[in-house]
Amino acid sequence: MKYPLFLALLASASLPAAAQSFTPNLPKVNLTEFRRDTFNVTKYGAVPDGLTPSTQALQQAIDACGQRGGGVVLVPRGHWRTAGLTMRSGVNLHLAPGALLQFSANRNDYPLIKTNWEGLAAVRNQALIYGKDLENVAITGRGILDGAGEAWWMVQKGRTPEGEWKQLVASGGVLNEKQDRWYPSAQSLAGTKVKEAGVITEEKKEIKDFEEIKDYLRPDFLVLDGCRRILLEGVTFQNSPAWTIHPMMSQDVVVRGVSVLNGPYTPNTDALDLESINRGLVENCTFSAGDDAICIKSGRNEQGRQRAMPTENILVRNCTVYRGHGGFVIGSEMSGGARNIWVQNLTFIGTDIGLRFKTTRGRGGVVENIFIENVDMKDIPGEAILFDMYYMIKDPTPQVAGSKERPVSPAQPVGEGTPAFRKISMRNVTCNGARTAFMVRGLPERAIEDISLENAVLQADKGLVCIEANRISLRNVTLLSRQTDPVMEVHNSQNITLDGIKYAPGAAVLLRASGTEKAKDIKLSNTDVSQAKLPVEFGAGVKKKAVTVAKK
């Protein structure tokens, strides 16, 4: 769909001269360092013919390297087949250009282990590449690692061409009752009928308790748990069964020049999940995933709060995301907190949401001191920028058809499970095409606080939607919204600064203020309100003094 007026305005709009860049104030990342000794996998019997399983040879090379003080395990050019591998301290698994490391599609090759999944203690199939309590470990090179995720994924009929769907059904597997979802095995389907499948409970706490749904408990591609000094550089990960790159509860993580290629509808195939990481650098990466792309996490609900390991002191820069549910994401498992994170020079093309902050009641945790700049987006189906405290929850204040008023959303008691988003700064952001340019949706018992956006040009169906927020600032922001009744909606929010706002001429309503007595101290300044048919519209019960309009 094209909107010539908006596209013309977008082309003519320009960001003001950029303010001085955010300067990351971060502790130094401790880097890996490896001995020059090289362990060529061919010397241990690995065969690059694309047919011969070389798991034993590859593992022997990794083990020998670790036992002899470390070094480089070299996977030369060729097609290598393997099942799961376990990393060792001091080992740099290096894939030469032209090396394709193909992981087994036999689900029985991956044992169930006790681990962590989506922030909770759980039983899962062991990751394709796994390491625990290691130090000085790396995967580098220019080769490709293929996770054979198709052996594990559920497939939806509505997202599959008819011919491919018929071939898939004929190949085996099972269908659900509605005949619209295909699963690779009966175990895979059985897992969908179990609440919190895989989560360890008092009733189910042994590995044997999960054998009946083993195939449903898809493995991550790479898990490095409780490790120190990690380097991932240059390689391509593709077709992951679940999360792709997942360092957790680790320190000093560098992800540089890595590519992740997962199909657009592949379930839970996050590209990168940094979970409870202290000191990290992510740079010059390219991601395309079936779920979120660059994700910051720190555990879920009470377990995450008890873990008390925030993801902190992270720099993400110079990355491109082509597909994903979110480009840069914090949450929703952020119960241990996230802080001191710098994000610079990112491009999102076709991600469902651009900058995505998500949580919900029960999570707890504090996300703060986040600095984001120089982000460019194109063709975003959802929100360009989203702060949402109702993740996976039905809209608490839906608008009645034909009415602009939002029903009252009752507050709940504040406790340790009440999450917090605060002290987040963004500048130099563009978006050409989104459903909503900027949405903030806090809780009535705890507003989203201290969020600023400076120097932005955002073209979307809707402009600003701000609900249950405090101290939100937009400065030098252009909102080219197709829907202009209103361009900006501020509901039950206070201390809102709207300074230097530009918008398409002829807007029906520039600003609508609504809600209860919490709607106050809304300041609109340095903005030509004459281009709107109605500069300010007040909802029922909002006093006119709640909004101050300063002449330009």
C-alpha cells in the first residue's frame, strides 16, 4: 500500500543535526586468547564426504585440545556430519571457508538434560553444541553450521505452499485434530497438550519424567552455561531447532561478524539470547530469525529474581536484522533485570517490531539505563518502538467501537512481581512503514518512566500511543501517521514533553489527552499546531489545564 503524500513528506523530512553520540561507559570485556597448537579433525578420523558420521572424531579432537592446554580445533573445507558436540575450556573450534558442519536430524542423538528454558529450570534435549562452566572458549571461522531444525519444527498449514504441505504430510509425522498443524512425531504433538512442558516441578523433577514428550523439547543450537571469556566470530548458524546462540549466566561474551539464518515461521528460533550476561560486545552481525533477533534476558518470575543476575554492561553495534519478531528486544524474561546497555547503528528490515521492550505482571525486575541511537527501520508490520507491560495479555483498555474513550483499567497491588521500565534514551531513529510509530503501555500501578526519544522521523499508520506513563519526552520528532484522529494519544500519563513535533498538514487532531486525574502536565511546545484542524482534544474528565501549548 502506498501513500504518496506521506512518502513525499518522509523523503523531505530529515533528522536534525545529530547531538553528541552516547559514549558507552562500560567495563572492559576480558578477551579470549588461544594457543597456536592446531588439532585437525581429519587426524582423528573425520571424513568430509557428507555421508560419514564424524561425531566421535570431532569430539576426540575437541577433548584432546582441551586436555593438552587448548588451541585450535580445525574443521577444514568439506561437508562434515555430526551429532551433538561438547566444548572444552581453551578450545577454539574453527571452521575454515567452505566448511559445512551438518548436525544430525536423528532426534535420538540428543539426550535430555537438566538445563534452563525461557528463564525457568527445565529439562530439554541437550544443545547441539554445549558447554558448561568453561573458560576461554570460541567458535570462529567462515564456515556454516546447520542445525537440521526441520527434524524438530512444527509446521503450520496456512503458512506453507499447498504442494510443500502435501509432501510434508506424506513424509510421515502426525497432524493435530484440526489437521492444520504438522508435527514430526507423536511425542512432538503430545508436548503441546502439557502445560509448561519441560519445566521442572515438584511433581516432575527427574529426567525420566519427560521422556514421553522428548521430541517436543527442542534443543537450542549453542548453549554456553556459566562460562567465562567466550568468542563467536565469523561463522554462520542456520536452521536452529530452537534458540540459536544462547550464552547464559556467563561473563565476557563477544559475538562478532556472526550470521544467523532461520526461516520466517520457524518456532522459537531467536537469533541471539544474552541471558544474565555481564560484560558483552555484539557487533557487525546479520540476523534473520523466526522469533526475536537480538534479545536481552535474565530469568523468569520468581526464579529469575532469586537468580539475581541481570544482563548488564553490554554494547550492541553495527548489526542488521532482516526478519524477526523484534529487532532489538529486552524481555519478556527479564526478572533478574537489565541495565547499562548501549545500542548503536542498527538496521531492521521487515522485523515484526523494531525496538521491543516487553514484560508482564509477575515478572518483576528492573530495566534501566539503556541508551539507543542510530536505528533505521523499514517495513515494520507492528510497532517501530514498543514498551509493553502486557506481553501476551489481552489489551486491558480496549476502545469500544465508535468511542475514543478507554475503559478504566484497575490497578493491582505493587509487589516484587511488579516490573519496571525506566531511564531509557533513544535518538536518531527512522522508520519507513509501521503500524504504530511509538507505543508506551504501562501498568496503572506502575507507570513506564523516564523514556526519551530525540531526533526521529517515523512514518506509520498511527503516531504516538502513550498509556500509563510518566516523564516521557519527544524532541524533534516527525510523526507521519496515516491516521490523524489523533496523531498523538496520551492516556493516564503525566509529565509528558512534546517538543518540536512535526506531522502531516491537515491532521484531524494533533493531540488527544484522556484518562483520569493522572492525565496532567502535558506540554506541547515548538510545534506548529495551526496545521491541525483541532490542536488538542480532551477526553471526558480531563481538565484543560492538563495540557499546555506554547506558541512556536
